[in-house]
Amino acid sequence: MSQSSAQPAGPTGGVLIVDFGAQYCQLIARRVREMDVYSYITAPERALFMIQHMRPQAVILSGGPRSVYEHDAPALDPAILQQGVPVLGICYGLQWLAQHTGGEVTPAQSGAEYGRTELQVMDSKDLLAGTKQNGIVWMSHGDKVARLGPGFAVLAQSQPCPFAVVADRARKFYGLQFHPEVAHTEDGTTMLQNFVLRIAKCSTDWKPGNLVETKIAAVKKLVGERGEVVMGLSGGVDSSVAAVLIHRAIGKRLHCVFVDNGLLRAGEREGVEELFRDHYRMDLKVVDASERFLGELKGVTDPEQKRKIIGRVFVEVFRGERERCGNARFLGQGTLYPDVIESVAAHGGATSTIKSHHNVGGLPKDLDMTLVEPLRDLFKDEVRELGRELGLPSSLVDRQPFPGPGLAVRCLGEVTRQKLEPLRGADRIVREEVEKNGLHKGLWQYFAVYVPQKSVGVKGDARVYEDIVMLRLVSSQDAMTADWELLPTPVLKRISSRILNEVKGFSRVCLDISSKPPATIEWE
Ligand code: XMP
């Protein structure tokens, strides 16, 4: 038997989002959940099956980078239009809808639009009810609908785009050539709400806060009276919330393993021991594998190589520990919904992979265990809400994300103890100063990066030739895009002076002012 997930993807009904490879697909799903409506994403080739089995109350077709007339365009079965479900096509989704209802799509030439455009609303009866007459919308398309099929009417246009918003009201098919899900589109949320709540009349019964008891019951049912669960605990939000939930369901039959890979931040291991062993009284085994990880990383400088080694060694260490919990047939994981989507993308979906992410949950399929993944239908902010419901402290629930490969991706070049020590010291100072001044609430992440580039400095009366520490302070909604942030000058000054005085090894403190894209949040 290979690993299997015994949980259903989620309740039936809700809104099914078909992912044509859109950058913004998860944003659409979140916007829908913000309306208390369940939403889930699927690949085009699975859409018909999902509609027939999950019975969604509405379907949204996302945007995507391809052209509907390309011979290898994502394959969505047009039979989805015969299922009696309201459909909203966004950008590429609209073009797909037009093409399969008797219309025509062509390269845009003069009709290509990227960025801000003014919308001229002609008909605001349903989809555009309550929206501005000349609102700004966010376009990004190289193809255009050249002709609509029978039954469709135009609800709004923009300067170069005569079919910006269209509808076939009888069949409840709607299309937007622009992106309502991005913040730059004025009234975008209203348009989505109009479709989901007014037109499709979806049920508003999705409340992550109500989930605690349902989730606990589901874990109890899955694991049974005697089943034992083993899981890797990283101290991050996801594995912590999952562990506390599973622990509430089955108590001492949950065995947690915390692997110290030598790439942790200052105080991390102690924090996990204190909370989970002392406070929650969980069965927690701490494995110090730092020698092993650092040994395997010796001489390795390529970022992807580093990530792969850390992933592999984690699996080896975890496998050894798991064998000691011989009775455990279940594997607990803090997998989130975006991880489910990402792994679908990684196995042939339309979205491309930038870095090979390693999570504590990134375990191989041949462990011969049944997965217990109570968070696999939730987004991060929903997990945080669940964590609060479970009584986890804010210092944990609201903590900044920390990558699976730890400080290795913030220590450029070879990872050595000589570099990790000062990096840990600088990172502790950044965290202390940001948090002490309450500035963490406006930041997604705030950390230090070790840049092994020597520059000349002067300490005391002597010349020094030492490395650079880079400050990375970013705001973000979901880590897909991020902006760099400043701190008040006195705080920046204090961070700089504390690092240069308290930490040995740096002659210079710099600030990274790059947004994502084109930079990423982590440096490797
Ligand atoms: P990037 O650097 O890709 O990071 O802009 C986006 C977000 O993901 C985190 N990150 C990771 N998280 N395993 C994780 O669990 C990883 O391998 C990993 N790499 C990056 C990063 O901290 C940021 O929040």
C-alpha cells in the first residue's frame, strides 16, 4: 500500500475554480472563501469529473498564459457547459467560453491590453450591479474575443476591448476580460460577489472557525480507537495547528518528532520543547541531526542542490525515527490547500515551479502510511483562525513563515557553522527589534541574510575585511507577490548598530529593496 489521503477534498457544493495556469488562481479561491462560500481548485482535465461528483453551485474558469486556439491548449471538456451550473470565465476563461459557445477568439494586435483600463458599463443589472460607471479594471491579455456566439450580450466595454464583460443570462454564462480578483480592479470583489451570491446563489456556510469539532471528529474516525499517528513538527504554524488538532482527537497516540537540522533560528528548538512538551504534554521526540545535515552540506554551494540535500536527509532521519514508533500506521502532516495545488502543478499542472520547496510534510510516497492531513482544504489565514480557536498563543499563530530548509537558504554559498552563528545572531536582533516595536504586524517576513562578500571596514583603530549582512523586510498577502518595506529610522539605526557591535563577522549592514517579482523573498 502506498501513502493515501483518506480525507475528502472538502464538502460538496461551493465554487469550483478551473485552473488554466493563472498566476491569480489562489486569489480567486480566497476571494470566494472570504464570502463564507467553500471553493476549490482543479486542473482543466479533471473539471468535468469534479462537477459531476462534487456538484458545485458555480464554476469559475481562471485566466491563463496560453491561447485557446493553440493545438495543445489546456483540455477542458466542453460538456461542463451542459451541466446546468452557472459559469464565470475570467480572461482566458472568457475566451474559452466564447470559443465553445459559437464565438471567435483571435490574437489581439491593436486590442492587446496590459494594466489599468477604464470600464464603460452599459448594463448593470446583475453581474455589474453596484459597480462604478467608469471604474478602473486590471487587464492582461494578448488575445481577444472577436465575435460572440448566439445568446450573449455585452454588459461593458473598454477602449480597445468591445467585449470586456459579457453574459448569456438564460444559461447563466458570464465573462470578464479583466481580473476581478486583483486589488487593482475597482469593484472586482463586488463583481465576484454578484456572481457567486446573487447569480449562482451559493450557500454561505463555510466558516473556518466552526471547523474545530468537525476536524477532530474526522481525525478520530480516520484513526480509530487504537491507531497511532507519527508526525514531524517544525514549530511553524501549519504543523503546530495540525498537531494540536490531532492531539485533541487522539491524545498520547500522537507521536511528534522535531528534527534539529542545525539550520534553525536562535531559540527555536527550546520554544518547541516548551510549548509542546511542557505545555501541551505531547509525546515529543527531539532529534539532534545537525552534524549530519551540516556534514552533507559541506562544500555545496548550489541553492537547488542544498534544498534537495536537506529534503533528502530530513526524510532519512524521519524514516529512522518512524521505525521506532513501530505501531504507527498513520502519518500526520500540516499540508495546506495551496500545497495540494502546488503539488498538482508540480505533477503536470499548468503553473511552473520556481524553487523546489521543502516542507516538514514533504515525505515520500513509499512510507506505506495513511495520511492524516486535517488542514488540506484550508488556506493559511484560515489555519491561523483555527489555531486561535484551539487556543494556540499569538506568538505562534501569527508568526512569520520560516522555510523548511531553514537558514541554509539565507546563508549564501556553502553553509558552515562559522557563517550560521553570526547569521543567527543578526537574525535574532532583527526579530527582537521589529517585535519589540510592534512593527511585525505590518510585515510578512523580517530576517537577515548572510552575503559572503568581503568589504573593508574599521573597528576600533584596526582595518577589518568582513562579510555583509542583508536585511530583508517584506509585506505580502500570500507570498506570491511581495513588496520591500522600511522601518522607522531609529529602529533601523538600532538594528544596524546592534548587529555591528554585538555580532562578530560583519563589517556592513545592507537593506534589500527588491520587490517580488522579480526578486523572490528568500535569497536562495
Ligand atoms: P520565495 O523565496 O519563493 O518564498 O519568494 C515564498 C515564501 O515561501 C517560503 N519558502 C519556503 N517555505 N519550504 C517552505 O516551507 C521551502 O523550501 C521554502 N522556500 C521558501 C518563504 O519563506 C516565503 O514565505
